[in-house]
Amino acid sequence: MKRYLPFVIIAAVLLVGLTAGALMLRSNQPESTSSTAPVAKPTVTTGVTTAKGVVTIEEFGDYQCPPCGLLHPEMKKIKQEFGDRIRFIFYHLPLVQIHPNAMPAAQAAVAAGVQGKFWEMHNLLYENQKMWAEAPDLRLITVNFARQLGLDTDWFIRDLDGAQVNTTISADMRRASSLGVNGTPTVFVDGQLVETDKMTVDGLRQMISQRLNAR
């Protein structure tokens, strides 16, 4: 028995060493867990920063789009009702594949804006949409609109194809693309996407009032 004692001692030492090593290795491994943190559902927002006490409404529109034409009087009512408590921003998103007059209409609105009459041209375009939507030459009509608004028509015509006008429209279209907006009308209230069934005076009034009351 004494003859095997050294081997027993060596085996015991090896066993203790292996056990200690296993424990140390285990202590250095990260703990795993079977639970998974909930993933928040993404919300489409524009990232707009709104001044205190003012609600920002952003609309992406196409002047030849019939639903945009129907939304226009609703938006006018909202602007009249809330006045300076809202900030309204219109972005041009002409859907040229289906609306051939959408781009020249957008150019007319922006060109009028160069002379300080953007909203006046904006209103004329939407309120007369059925008259010009299928016109073979929209330019003649928009020049007449410009004349009605008291604009310098020569200046207006030069701006229709000018770099400033096209740069403005292109920037609006890039913004739409960055937000995943590809249809019109698309509306955001304080950066929150408005569902289609809420694009009414009552729906928008409710959303705006909730935000104003929360401030």
C-alpha cells in the first residue's frame, strides 16, 4: 500500500487542481438569461422641433392629387381655428409618374413664393384643381394666376425654370424620401404621423388640442 501512496497523492493533487480550474473558468464566463428585453415599435416622426405653445403641422402634398385637393379646405379651417398656435409647413411631393401637371404646379407655387405670394398661389392651385388638372399647357394657366395675384409675370416666368425653384422642390422631395414618405397627402403633427382616418377637421383638432393642453 505504501508503494502506491505517492501515486494516490499525485492523483489527488491533480483532481483538486482541475476542479479549481473549472470553477475559475466558469466564473469568468458571462451569465446568460432566458429573458429578452422588449423591442419598441418604431414610430414614424419627422424630428421636428416645436416652439413652446405652438404645434407644428407638416404636409407633403401634390397639387394634382385629388385627395390633397379634398384635404385643402380642411387644412384651411384648422389654420383659421388655431391661428398662431400652429405652424403649418407644406412640402412639395409631385408624383410625376401619375400626375404630369404636378411638377409645373409646384414650380408655380414656389415661383410665386419668390415674390411673397406662395400661399396665395397654393390656394388658387388647390381651389381650381379640377379646372387645370388635365390641361395640356399648365404654364398659361399659372401665368394667369400670377397676373391675378398682382405678380410681376416676366419675373414669375423666369423663375418657373430657375435653379432656386427647382432646388426648393428637390429639397422637399429628399426630405420626403428620408422619412419614407412616398404618397400624398401625408401629414405630421409635431412630428407624429397622422393616420389617414384622422385627416379631418375633427381628427386634426383633437391631435392639436391634446398637444396644446399637454404644454
